[in-house]
Amino acid sequence: MPPLSTLRLRLLVVSLLTVSFLGALDHTIVSTSLATIAGELGALEHMGWVVVGYTLASTVLLPVLGKLGDVVGPRAVFLTSLVVFLAASLACGFAQTMPWLIVARVLQGMSSAGLQLMSQTIIAQVTSPRERPKHMAVIGAAFPIAILVGPVLGGLITDFWGWQWVFWVNIPIGVAALALAVVAVPHIPPGGRRRFDVAGAMTFTAALVALVLAVSWMADPGLRTATVVAFAAAIIAFAAFVLAEMRAPEPIVPLRFFANRTIAVGTALSAIIGIGLFSITAYLPTYVQMAYQTSATVSGLVPIATVFGMLLSNLSTGFLASRTGSYRIYPIIGTALGAVGLGAMAFLPVGLPLWAPMIVMFVVGVGTGAFMSLIVAVVQSAAPRSSTGAITATVNIVRQVGATVTTAVIGGVVGFGVAALLPAGLDATALTPQLVQASDAAVQAEVAGIYRDVFAPVFAALAVAYVVGFVVALLMPAGRLSDEHDAVPSAEPVTA
């Protein structure tokens, strides 16, 4: 298709950024209102499914929607996802029971996957490889911004307007974005043949559902049998998925593209982001509260510093890559910074001022942001345009699954580690930051040391993940992003 005019491209970016922000915000804005929602609906035991249902739906639908975008065109999938997202947001606010809310959240998660994925796919289809990183960086900024403002915004809305408006706030913004998208998003002809990989979609969905359920149940001793069964089902389903993809003429996850070294390296680097940083972010406030004896509000400064570094680096490297056309150096520097920062966290004494871990995690954020959005643009440029949706989904799915699995593993390590090291007088199930801060200095110092000892190997393991990422980044082929809108990707095979 011909390049868009400058004005229409800017309108398109604004529309996609707004919609991407709404989808990303729904991951974070609900967290501070969960207790209120569960209390009013009288279903505290099912509270976790409000988050798990959303995450699970958005994860399993990524490859399906990516391939669907290639078959019917990304515009149709994007607009349909936005309409469903707005309808689901309305339904969430009107929920009278917890099952009603969970079903509406599942619909939100499904449509959110389409918004996130098609935003990246549309940008890839209407820009040249050289232009793509800066636009991808702007759209990618939605995620760190949502992390920064989501919990605070959710708390304020819940306190002053009621929890229903946590969902209804999407409606006026989303309707405006929909009106703009109808005008700005161009019709992009489908690139793939109109054949959908039903077997691949079913086996992939079954495998990911089983895997996410397994890692969600790992920390519950009462669900050990269910966890083992879920893991076994995931392994069987993944094996069936690989067989289905090898036989499918139009697979939802194009395994043959991994013969291209740029795609293989880029996908691996995307997984490193989920494993190495996204997984630990949720536990940073707890670590800071217990190890540094801070309040809940102050403990948020460390993840804020991390995300702020990620945001600055993401925008900077996107614009630099578009200006120069070079991209290989950014993941190399980024993974090195991530490894050094997380390695420093593993050895950081807990008695230091809070600005010390803030600076260290800011460095980790800068390193991760250096290739967070850029790597998606690079992988897209190495794949045929007819498979843009499928390859974009693949890059996102490995990041999301890596983060989900590693988050569950870290939760289990921290839970069992702290419980094993606590002195006899303290109950791990009732241990809160307020309880520790009300104790004498000796108990505070002992708990701080325990959390430091438990988290140190976690930080060290994540640093090793970034070291692996650094080695992988060195394997990235040297090259420059093309200025041609319809540039033909290279097909460099991987050597053993």
C-alpha cells in the first residue's frame, strides 16, 4: 500500500497510542481496587481470578489474533477488538456478582490482546523498517506509563467515584479513540491466504491455559496434584502444537521463520525481557518494605525509578535507530546494563539509603528499555509483510509467557524461603510490613536480613538471564533498517 501522508500518520499514531494505553492501563489500574471489589461482591476467595482471567485471556489469544490479522486484515481485527473492549468495560462496571465480573474481564483480556497486537502490526504495515522504531517506541511507551499511573489512578477513582468507574473510565476515552481510528487506520489488504490454522490455535490455547493454571497453582500446597496434572497437560498440548505447526500450510506461529537469525535472536531477547525484569517488578515494593523498612507509598519509588528508566531509554533508542538505521548495538548495551544492575541488586546491603536501589533499578530499566520496543520492529522487518501479525504475536507471546512463568516461580521461592528462615516467634502467613515496623530493632534487622538473603539469589538468577541475553545479542546479524516501504527481508539461516 502507498505510504500515508504525514498528517494521517500522526493521527494514526495518536489513535494507536491512546488505545494501547487503555489496554495496558487495564493491567494495572484494577490492582488497587481489588479488595474493594471483592468486599462489595462478597467473593474474596475468587478475587485473584479478576486478574488471572484477564491475563490468561490476553495471553492465549495473541497468536490466534495475530494470524487472524494476516488473514482478514489488521484494521478489521483492531476495530472489532476496540468495540468488544468498550462493551466489556461497560459490563465490568455493571457487574453484580463475581462470576459476572470475571467473564467480563476475560472478554476485556481477549480484546486487549487484539488492541496491543494490531497496534504494532498496523504500524509495521504502514511504515518503512527505518521509520518503524520511533513510532513503535511511542506506542510502546503506553506500557511503562500505565505502570506509573495505573495503581495511583485506580486508588483515586475507587476512593472518590467508586470501583465501577475503574472500568467505565475507558468508555469516553475509548469512544473518542474509536472515532479517530475509523478515520486514521487505513484499509490494509490481507497478506496471507484465507486459511486458518484451527489445530494450531486449539492446541496452543490448551497448552497455554494449562501452563498458566499450573504456575498459578504452584504456591498452593493443596493443589499439588492439580499442578502436576496441569503441567503434564501443558507438555502434551505443546508437543501436539509443534506437530500441528510443522504440518500446517499457514501456521499461527510460523516456526520456519526461526531459520532467520534476526528473528530467532529477536524472539529470544523478547523472552529475556519477560523473564529478567517484568517478573520481578511486582515483588520490588514488598522487598523494599521488608528489607528497607519503608511505607507502602515510599516502596513504590523503586519500581517507579525502574519504569522511568525504561520509558526514557525506549523512546531514545527508538528515535536513534530510526535516524541512523543501525540497531544491533542497543540490545548488546541493554542486556549488559540489565546484567550489571541485577547483579548489583544481589550484593546490595540492605542498610543503604533508598536512593541506592533506586539508582540500580533505574539502570536496569534503561537497559531493558533500550531494546524493549526496538526488537519488535527489527523482527518485523526480517519477516514477510504477509506474516507481520503472526510474527509480532510470536515476539509478544514469548515475553508474556516468560514473565508469567518466572513471576510464579519467584513467588514460590520468596514464599517458601521467607517461611523457612523466619524465627519461631513470627508467623509467615501473618507477617506484614506494619507488624515488622512495630517490632523492636532486633526483629526488624533480622527480617531485613532474611528478605535480603531470599531475594539475593533471585536477583542473581535474573542477572544470569541477562548475561544469556547479552550472549544472544552478540549473535544478532549486523545490518541497517531499510528506507524502502516494501523492502524484502533477508533470509539468513541459523548455523548449528
